[in-house]
Amino acid sequence: RLIDLSNPNEGDYEVPGDPGFDPNTLPGGPPGPQPPVPVQICIDQCAQNPDPDYDTCVNACYNIGQSPPNEFGTITVNFEITNNSGGTATKSDFELYISGELTAIGLSRVLPIGDYIVSSGAPSGYNLVGIRGACDGDGSITIEKDQNYTCTVTYDDI
């Protein structure tokens, strides 16, 4: 906005960058402290294995100014689907999430060490039987450095 210096109500404050600038003279008073905006770099790389259903991916984010994560573990989540009551779903009809991020079923994921939750979505007509293996029954898992984990999610048609 341009300041009309001929208007006595607009010429009472200075422009930022001027050595005499005083933020208290800005209309509405000085600006409050502004929180820093975090800037992140994310690594999202996949290496294809001979079996296209089992790629290996690295997904990690870190803030600029911090070191990238260098301690990782691997998790693979498989599905077992029982179709004994007329259902015809296959694993491609289900969704897999690791801490809220959609992930391919059977994909080996390399993740920074830490705590994660494995969860899933199913088409109607299927009930979750359970989650087992390295994951707790509620889907929680702690990934530790250089460790490989396998969890299995089981569904049954109703």
C-alpha cells in the first residue's frame, strides 16, 4: 500500500528498513512474535526387487538444519484373507496404513526408528480377525535400528 504523505494521518510511521523504523508506530501496533515455519526435506525412494510385489522403500522427513535420520529398521505387512462365506475380495481390495500413511500391502518399508501403528481398511462384508507377528494386537510396533519386522493382518468374510 502506498502512503499518502500529504495526509497527516498516514505520514506518522516509517518504512521497515529505515534506520529510524519503530514497529510501535505501525497502525495496529507492533507485530507479535512469529513462530518459525519448519522446513522439511523428505526422502522417498524405492528400490525395485526382482519380485514387483516386494519393493523396498525408504520414507523419512527431517527439518532443515538437522541431520537426516540414519537409524532405520524394516517392516513388511502381509494380509491373509479368508473367503469362506461367499466373499471374493483379494488383497488389492484392502488398504494398509502405517501411522496414517497409505502403503502397499506386502511392501517392505524402511522407516526411521520409532513407534508406528499399522491399521487397515476393508471392503464391506469383511471383519478384522486380528493383527499378529511383530505388531501388537492393536497394530502398534516399535521399529529399532537394523531390525526387520513382519506383521500379518487377517480378515474374514461374513
